[in-house]
Amino acid sequence: MQIARSIPEMKALRSKCVESVGFVPTMGYLHEGHIELVRVARRDNPVAVVSIFVNPTQFAPNEDYKAYPRDLDRDLSVLDKVKTGIVFIPDSDEMYAGGYNTWVDVQGITGKLEGKSRPTHFRGVTTICNKLFNIVQPDKAYFGQKDAQQALVIQKMVADLNMNLEVIVCPTIREKDGLAMSSRNTYLTDSERLSAPVLYRSLCMARDMFAKGERDAGIIRKAMADLISQEPAAKIDYVSIADMQTLDEVDTIKSKALVSLAVRLGKPRLIDNIVLG
Ligand code: PAF
């Protein structure tokens, strides 16, 4: 496994790759969800490149940029085991060199769901992904369905800017009790961790209601919110049933719909989703 710490190092390693390159951008503190993305990237391409960069521009000043969990040694050892070809570990000065002043902003869908609570988040994500794509020049880039809106925003950016890569979205990897894997799960206290599977339980309930023929999105949203509210620590940010492309809330589920939610359990804010139909 080769490690690049600077942009020229990464570009030099990339220029030696003659076959297709699969890319998994991450912020580190890797869990099984990330590792599965690397496995898929390795299966599809001779070379998998993983970036580890906690991107400051996607955190608002009141968010957890400084506290975001980091463990580079452990990440590198895990990546080595799954035969990652190249790991790119730039620092902030490398990615946002003095006077940095260029932003990539997907309009519309970024103002909904996560974008309502985190208005500057997606601009940071699209800007860093754009930069990483330019540096790594992947043939395919791999994202998790857990961050469904992020995946949609990246797909839109890639299509709108005619970028020469394919975005692959891989299924959410879950703990045994259904909690979607996330580096931020580490923030949960023991009692919050016990409450956390309520997110997935509410999604499963939505799936069951849909399977039994319920198509009224309002009824499903309310049932989900009622279930979550039974956990005293849970504070709902949103429960959404939205169109898969526009992310506009739907009244009636006609074909496919994205069911997603964000819930605070104490301090940590968890998100999850499933697709209906
Ligand atoms: O999903 C993440 O970990 C981040 O948003 C990403 C895509 C690596 C960009 O910093």
C-alpha cells in the first residue's frame, strides 16, 4: 500500500496506474461501512484509492470538526488488510492553500433535508469531492447509501459538470441491531446507544406499512414520529418521505420514495434512510 501526503505525490502515483481506479473518499475513523466500499472498489478495479481527510469546510462553526474522531494508525492498518492500493492523506494546508476561494455549489436539493439544518454542509462536500476527483482522477467513486442526500448531490454535480467518472452508491452497512454504521456512533453514551436502533425500527415500520398497502406519506411519517418519540432521549429533526430526485416531500407514495430521518439522541445527531418501492 502506497501513501501520498501531498497533491503532487498523489498525482504521481495516479499517473502510474494504467488500469481503472476506484476511489473511496472518507474522513477516516473507518468502520465496516467504509471497508465494504473499499472491497467493492477493489472488486471492480485493479487499484483502489482511499482518501482520509476531515474536511473543515463541510462543518459549520458550531459543529464537531475539532472533536471528529481520528485514528490514522488504525485506519492504515485496516486499509492495508483489504489491499488498498493508495491512501491519500492530505492536510488542510495542502487542500486549502493560502487564499483559497473557489466553491462548487449544487443548488436546489442541497437546501432540503440535511441542508435545512446544515446550510453550508453540502457546499463543503461538493467542493472537496470536486478537488479530490481532480487530483485522484478516478474511473469510479464509491459512496454509501447511508448518506443518501450526499450521494444524490454528488451524482448531480458529476452529471451537471460532465465529470468523467461513475458514481456508485453501495448499501448501508448496519450493526446487528440495525443501527447504521457511522464514525459518529462513537459519540453515543451507553444509554443513547441502546436508544439508537429506534431510527432503523421506524424505517422498518415504514417499509411494513408500505408493504401492507399504505400509500399516504403523512400517515407513515406520523407513525414513525410517534414510535421515535417513545424514546425519551430522542429529539426529531426531520422525518421525511420525499421524491428520490427532487427530495420534495410527497403526499402519496406513487413509485419510489426516499424515507429519511435525522434524530438527536442527546448531543449526537444520527441520520438514516431506506428507499420504498
Ligand atoms: O461522507 C464523508 O465522509 C464525507 O462527506 C466525504 C464524502 C469524504 C467528503 O469529505
